[in-house]
Amino acid sequence: MEHITTPKVENVKLLDRYTNRKAANGTLYLTATHLIYVDASAEVRKETWILHHHIATVEKMPLTTAGYPLLIHCKNFHVAHFVIGQERDCHEVYTSLLKLSQPAKPEELYAFSYNPKMSKENRETGWKLIDLKVDYQRMGIPNDYWEITDVNKDYELNAMANRAAGKGYENEDNYDNIRFKFIGIENIHVMRNSLQKLLEVCEMKSPSMSDFLTGLENSGWLRHIKAVMDAGVFLAKAVKDEKASVLVHCSDGWDRTAQVCSLASLLLDPFYRTFKGFMVLIEKEWIAMGHKFSHRCGHLDGDPKEVSPVFTQFVECVWQLMQQFPCTFEFNEHFLLEIHDHVYSCQFGNFLGICHKEREDLKIFEKTHSLWPFLLQKKQELRNPLYRGFTAYKELQPNTLPFSFQFWCGMYNRFDKGMHPKQRVLDHLLSCMSQKMKLEDNASELENKLPFLDGPLPSEACSLSKVGRAASKTPMLNTPQDYEGEPPPVLSNGASAGNIDVASDVDQKHKENLSPHQDLHDLNDTVNVLNSEAKDGKPQQRLSALRTVFSEAGACGGEA
């Protein structure tokens, strides 16, 4: 809290980039973990939460007639444009955010103070959820050719490798029957510049179609995504079709190597397309293999030239595969976005540091929480309703021609309410399925009341689904301890940088208390109708109508 000199600023405007409506007017709060903006002009309490670690840049803009603008760009591609009335307040907020967004020491990261009120045993169990040895055993290792060893437990081999590092590539004279394949994936600096150009295109206020497409092409972003995908496809074909052993490495082995190997694994093995399998894949190919998350994501105040969207590109490649094969992944787009958010949020310990040794030195496994248990608790809302199961598809062979790659609006413009349409077909399907479950529950309750009205139950009983109820029990993942009053009742994750419409605490509690009574009232009304119809001999007609309603709802949730 020593970095916060002005914890509260009133009469702050929040501008909307894509609509001409009047700017919001409210109060800006700075806590130890979040910037929170409360819109006082909205009829319903409306809050914008921005996690400090999500902030990439803070920029003071030239003075306007409305006040002193402050422009915030976030690593999850949220952009917030505030206008503060007083220069002193603007400068103090600016200075505080610079320090809070990039702490100097790892111990100052959010994960070390985040406290979800979980027991020590549950926290330790969460870290044991992913066991890479189990995955190797699933693959048949150890065997006659491979074994699992702890020979490097003291990390002495790492030191030897660093001393001998010559980089470059292998001498062909030292190997028989070897074939080289150089893949044209650019370095981290090219990728960083490409993303910056892409974001400039995304932030154009009123671009023409020609301007947008030209800017997208000039950024080179989709061209780089294609290069990574091509490399993964080449590797998968070499393993599957040629039965070849493949050695993959880039200059250092923790950037492009991780991208290519994890993509090839997704193409070859359907296990990695499940919730658990995708977590294992990230742990194995990214975390355990030493991708420098701390440097590439800019977790700490360091060299900005080390920052690069390597993991972002991998996540987008997975999304591109999901567009071509919508029935092969157990999870949906929101699952990818949750993971991407938390790579930058520093709320969980999984992505802190640059290698396993550094995580041990920081006591990550004793002092922080793992992300994976929290995602699994939200499994129902992160599930792909089109998923056909583990055995429906084996290897994937994506089309990598240029026209196969799409711009991911749901990633790069997801916080911009004025951007439409968005890729939200699966959201609609999930909504239909949830509605179907509610209708089935209501119909089942009504059927249970029929014996008291008109004899035994009909032979065709409706199925009772409890899935929808279970999904509502997920815990709230961010509760900044320094925020005065109760936090918003609905926050998807610790990142929660988006605009969130929530009711006031009193209104929310009133709604929670009112909801079951309202449901009971509606049910009583329906039963009264049944009682009235029973006298006329019509209850079976009503029941048939109910079946028709939720059957039609079921059709909405079926396969597209």
C-alpha cells in the first residue's frame, strides 16, 4: 500500500471508444491489487475492475477541455480511457499504477498475498492435481528405450549445458540418416512488434473494411500464426506418417520449441484436447520445460525487450484449431481466455518465475495456489457443448492455407462492447442447454405433483438434471482484501478486468432472497392451473404441452 498516495478520486470520466453516448462519471479506487471504477451515473451499480498485474502501459495524454486523460492498455487487451479533473490526482494515480503494475521483487506479486480461504491440505492437493509422471506412464514410459530419472535433481546438468552453449544447430556429419527442416518462425522481437501493429488496428475508432484488412495484413500477425501452425503440422506428420524420431529446438528451446511441440501433441493425441489433458500439456511443454513466463509476460520490472507474446500465439493456434474442428475439444473459448488471463494475472503460482528451480527457491508450492483446481470447479461453464468425446477423433489434419485463419475478435476486442458481431455461437448453445435443464427440472417437479391430482405418474418420466445447479457453486476467485465493503458478487476470475454490471450489495441480497420465493410463487401458480384443469379432466394435455416446450428447448442445445 506504500505505493498508493491517492486511494480514491471522485468525478472521474470513463470514455467509450465505440459509441457516442455520454461518458460515464464515477469514482476511481486504488487497492493493493486492483484499480476499481464505480460508475455513479448508471441506474444499476456498474463496476470496472482492472488487476494491477494486467496493466501493460499507463500513458498521460494531452490536456483536454474535460480534464487530464489517462490511457491504460492491459495485457489481456482491455483498454481503459479515464479523464481526471485535477492534474495532481491524475499524476498520483499514474505514478502509483506504474509501480503497482510492475513490482520490483517476486514476493510482491499477487499470488503471494492471494488468500481464497482454503485449507493447507486443499492447497497442497491442488498442486498435486497434475503429475507429469502419470502422463509419461500413460505414454508407456519407462520402457526399453526411455526412462524417467532424477539425475538432474540438483540442476548441475543445466549449468553444464549453459557453459557449453554454442546454440546454432547440429553438425550433419555427426549423424546418419538425418534430415533438417528449418521452419520460418520469427524471433521474439518480430512477434512483439507484430502484436503491437495488430492492436493498433484493433483500436482504430471507425475503420473502413479496406483499412482494417490492410492493417491486419500489414501487421503480419496471422502470417506468424500460420508459420507456427505449419511447424506443428509438419512435426505431427513426421511422427505419425513416417514413424520418425524428431529433435525440435530453437535458439534456446523455451519459446518456438514449446509452441511447436505442444501443437503437435494436440494434433496427435486426443487426451490433450480434454480439460485435464490440456493442463498436463501446458505443465509439461511450457512450465516444466522452462518457458520464461516471468520475462515474456513482463511480470516484474525488467527489460521490455524480453517481453513477447509467445504463449498468446500458442493459445490462438489452439483457438484456430477449434474453429476447424469444433467437436474435438472438451473445452470452449472461455477456457482459453481464462488461462490466458491468469498467465498475466500473477494470481496463481503456476506461471511465476522462469524455471522449476526458481519456483522452488521462491517456495511457490508452499506459499501460492494452483490455477487448475479453480478452473476445474468452473468446468460446466467452460465446457464445449459440441464435444463428441475422447474417441470420436484421433489425429487432426488442419488446413493451413491462408484463408483458413480467422481474426480472433473474442480475444483482441472482447472488452469492446461496440464491436459486433462476435464469435458467440457456443455461448448461445450453452444458454439453450441451460434453459433446457431448467425446463426439465420444472416439468419433473410438476409431474411429481400429478399423483396428488389425477392418479399415478405417466410411464414416460422426464429426466432430472442437476448439472446446472452444480455450476453455480464455483467460488469467487478475487477478493482484494483492501477494498472497502463487499466485492462484486460476480467476477469470473482474478483478472476480471472487464466492465461488470452488478447490483448493489443490498439489491443483490434482496434478489437472492427473493429468487426462491419467486420460483415457488410461479410453481404455485402453475399447480393452481393444474388443479383447475384437473376438475375438467385436462391435466394430461398440460403435461404434454410441457413436454413439447422442453423438447423444443432440447433441440436448441443439440449438435449444430
